[in-house]
Amino acid sequence: MRIVFYEGQGRLATLREHVIRKGYAAGFTCLVDFLNAALPRNEVIGRALRKEVPMYPEVAVRELAANALIHQDFSVTGAGPMIEVFSDRMEITNPGLPLVKTERFLDTPPRSRNEALASFMRRIGVCEERGSGVDKVVFQTEFYNCPRPASKRRKAAPAPCCSPTRP
């Protein structure tokens, strides 16, 4: 999976790009660890000590990355899952159209385009294969007072967009 960091809110100036070259099973932990380490953090002062907290809920990042891998359309050539990080948001895209309307992600029974991949990823602990990923993303973003994630179509691919926590 490609992870691209941009300067500002557009795609004109790339700061850096990182590619996870391992397979999905072996590389998923590397992907999530790299992404969580590279995403911006805030410093919060507690009762006595300071600590850094992620601006993006780590569970939401993990679930969105897993969904991008598992639900991609492998019949679309020349494209793959990608995470783009801007100054004001993160967009995660994968090839293909969703099997369910994006506005119905929360209340539609789960459907899998890649049943064998989803089953394998469940067996190694990446997903649950219960259709609860989007629910977790919404809960985490609400719990941490982040703007609600938006799903939009961009060139025939859904782009879950997650914004950092509000100050």
C-alpha cells in the first residue's frame, strides 16, 4: 500500500511517499504502525505530566486501512489501495465501486467482494468479518470529538476521509 504525505490541502506538493512492500498479511502491522507513528499528534497536559495523543483515533485508522485492503476490487488494473495525508485530513482509497451505497455503510448487512481474503484476514486477526469496522470508526471519531468521517466517490473509488481531532 502507498502512503503519500502532502503539503497543505491539495496534491500539488508531495512531502514524502512510503510504500509498504510486504504482503497484506505480513505487512498489515507495519502499515498501521508506520501510519500511526507518522500521523500528527497533539501534546496534552494532564494533572502532572505531558503526553502525546494521536490526532486520528488509532482504531479508526486501523479499521479504515483494513477495509481498504479487504474490499478493493482486484479486477481493476493499474490501481491499488492508497492512503493520502493532507494538512487537514486523511483520504483512504481503493480500486472499485462499493458494493453498498456509501450512505448505507452503517445500516446494511455486510457484503464481501473478496470472501477468501476476508476469511484469511479474520483468521490472522486483522478483521472480524462481522461488518463492524465502519461502526468502530464512527464510534472512535465521535468519542475523540473528531469530525465525522465522510465517504465519497472519487473516480469510481470510495474515499473514506477522516479529519483530525478538534482542538
